[in-house]
Amino acid sequence: MRRPIIAGNWKMNKNLQEGMALVEELVGPLEAIQGVEKVLCPPFILLPLVAERLKGTSIGLGAQNMHWEEKGAYTGEISPHMLQGLCQYVILGHSERRGYFGETDEGVNRKIRAALAHDLTPIVCVGENLEQNEAGLTDRIVAGQVRAALQGLTAEEAQRLIIAYEPIWAIGTGRPATGAGANAIIGRTVRGTLAELYGEETAQAVRIQYGGSVNPQNIVEFMTQPEIDGALVGGASLRAADFVAIVQEAARAKGVGG
């Protein structure tokens, strides 16, 4: 069975004081929940402090982005070398990075390979926008993003990834996909593409999350789907009670504890 994973993407929210207060609210309740991998992804400025607070706990730490180069004249960027040993995960290819900052499939692939080379687990985001969805292009867009992300990766490397299917039209809109709809895309398109590239064994080994307006009220709808292994949570991860409830419900839905 694939181990469920819930990650909280704080995006550009919380200063040092606010962020550490949220972490303090989260640590105890999250530690009490068994059977689910739990990951916090705060802004860069919080990573060292949160890393220190999470030492000795079962809670993982992730960055929200990184450059593919080891070091150099890239003002404002953070390298995989800087993140190695500080956190365990890194979100790559989020639609907000693609949309606002012009990130490309090729760049995301370079970042994925750099992350793997530095012992970081990439959480790779894929998903279609509303126009593409309404035009019936979801399968083509998502499959293309998966293929581009995995370019040059071995089956062993592919199995180290976490893929997050985040339909762009559902992110921050309060209009999530349905559980059945997300399950169909993840099974048919994401796992289907993995199977074409690497075979069924690898396709079944990779963990795939859903993201897009996830909250305590709808998490069970997603986590009871057979192809969905977790969630990448945005706004609800900024509220301790909501994020804890999401992790608890995910554990119950997958029958792994609570």
C-alpha cells in the first residue's frame, strides 16, 4: 500500500512570529496521528527555525521552490545545495510558479533532476487550466506535463517523486474537482503515462496527491478514492485546526490510524 501523504503549502504567508506560532499549534496534534506522512512547506525565511522545531518529530519539512543550479549569480534564488540537509521535500512546478514567473516544463525537469541529486523529494505539480478543461484537453495537457517532468529520469528516480494533480481552476477558488473526477484523471492520465514510460510496477509505486481547494469537509471524498494517495493543501494549511482535521480524516479514510 502506498503511504498517504498530506503536505501544507503555506505559499507567501506568515512572518517569523506568525509562522512559529502556527508550527507550535501543529506539532502536538500532528504527532498524535499515525500512518500518514505529514509535511509543512513554509516560506524560505522560516525553514531553519521550523527545521529545528521539527527535529525528533515525524513531521517532514519542504521548500516551495528552488533553482536547478548548485550556486552562482542568480540573485534572489535558493539552490538545492542550500536546501539539502535542511528539508526533505521541495514543491516544483506549481501552477503559480508557471503562471506568474514563467516557469517552463523544461525548467521544472531541470529542477527535479537537481532535487533528486541532492536527496530531496520533489512534489511535482501538474494540472490544466479552466479553458483547457472546458475544451476537453485535460488528458493531453496533464500527460504532456508528466512526460516533460520525467524526461531523462530512470524508473528508480521516478519512484522517488510525489506528483500532485492540481487543476488550476480549482486552486484557491473554493471550487474543487470532484473526488471521482480527480481519481479518473490521476488513474487514467497520470498513472497511465507513468505506465507507458516505465511499466505498471513503477506506475503503481508513485504516490499521487490531489490539490485544489482541499478542506476538512471534502478531504474524505478525495482520500477514499483508490488512485489518490494524499493532498497538497493550500489555504487550509494556514489554520491549525483545519490542517490537523484534514490529516486526521485522511488517516481514517485510508484506514491507517487517526
